[in-house]
Amino acid sequence: MMREYLRPQDVASTAQAFGAKLVHQRGFEDMYLQQYEYQPGSWWHDGLTHCRVAVVEAGSPHVERVIGNNRERRIRPAGSVSISPAHAFQRWTWNSYQRVTILFISHALIIGAAQEAGDAQAAEKYLTPLVTKDDLIKQMVTSLLDECRISSASSRLFFGAAGRFIANYILARYAHVDISEKTSALADWQIKRVVEFMESNLEMDIGLDDLSNLLGMTPDYFCRTFKASVGTAPYRYFVERRIEKSKVLLYTTDQGITEIALGVGFSSHSHFSNTFKKIVGRTPHEFRVQAQELLCTAKV
């Protein structure tokens, strides 16, 4: 009989019983993100379906972690990263307040990444430090937490791409797997098919699996081939297409900015405005005013 492991949702459902407060939670299939505030205490659970990557945002507690027969004690300062394996009983104890964001990456996703890299065993042998400095993981988790707070309609695509990137990164850094393999470019008809699907679903929360299934590829391989062919990641391209459509609407219609934002898939006026300014260099309002001024000048 196949053993059943706990899911990230199961961890969240037991948080209150262990004195933990769940602040944010968001996830899709292979990856979940949860932010907790912990008072001094302890927490234990059976094996998880996911690898757990934790970033300490506040507090510097003395932490004890027990995984199987391995017991470790360390000070876990703010800014540090912990990695814990899937499928293993764990018990944690800490002596002071801490705020921690945890990224759960499915073991199946790590196995798939290891197989595509040609080293299937790497999914079982990556290092799992209790305390380490890893600026890249910290930055990625911060970006995902920002996305979690926004709850934008592009989160599923963003989470999917980030999850596969981090899975490959863990294998490269913590299992010393060479993931720098050659990637073929997509054919023109393949690019056309994916782009047309994106254009037809700008307001939808599409995922990497939706795009990769169009071409019969794995999500990880699709990510690499799309970027090699188009020059940018699928998520970035999708957001840029949304912004291009919004520019047309700002220029040619009198729709309100919030209406335009929701119509092209953003969850709020503020999220749309911030993203628009990052890409265009101006706010939507500034862009509309300048476009109208140019139109008036052309008519004269």
C-alpha cells in the first residue's frame, strides 16, 4: 500500500494547534507559499509531499530540528534560509518569536527536474541545511510573497515558472547537478500557437501546464525552449502582452483605468499601475494624457 504524505494545506490546517498564525497562503499544484508568525514553541509532522524552503523574515531564535535520527541546533537569524526534505518526519522547537515564509516545492517536480538533467538520483540526495545564506532563494520568496499579497490573475503562471526555476536551482547548488543543457528553439508554428493562446486569454489565470500542453512538452522544457526562442520567459512575455493591450485601450477608448486593469487580467488598479510604470516608464494616467496630447497635435 502506497504511503500517504501530508500536503502543504494539511500543515496550514494544523498551524493554530501549534500556536502558529497563518498570515498568507497561496499555491498551485506543484508549489505553495505560506507565511507564518510563530510564538515560542514546537511543531512536528509526518512526511510531506513537498520539499520545504523557509526564509526567516523576523526574529533570531535558537532552533532545534529533528529529521529521522538527525538532530541539529542552531541560531536561525533573520534573512537565513532552511531547506527540509520531503517524505521525512520532522520535529521543530524554537525559543522566541519568528516570522517565516515557507515555500513548498513538490517532490514530484524536483524528481522531474532531476530526470530532465540526467541525474534522477539527485532528487534524493540534495543537501538540506538548517541555516544557510542564499540571497537568490530569499529574493525569489520575497517576489512570490509580493505576488501572494496581490493575488493577481497571472499568479498561476508566475508560481509555475518560479517553482521550476527553484527546483533546478536546488539541484544545481545543493546536489551539484549540471542543469546547463542545450535547448532547441521552438518552430515558428509553435511560437504562433502559444502566442495566440496567450493573446486570447490575457484576462485569465493561465498556467505553464496550459501552455506546455499546447505543444506536448513538459512545463520545464517548454520554459527553456520558449525563452531560447522568444528571448524572455513565458510569464514576462504574458505580462508585456497585457500591458500592450492596455496601451491600446488607454489610447483609443475612454474606459476607466480600473476597468482596463481588470479587463487585461490585473487584480487591482494599483497592481496594474505599478506594473505598467515598471515596463513603460510612466503611469497609465500619464501615458493616456501624453497620448491624447499627441493626438491633438496631429490633428492641428
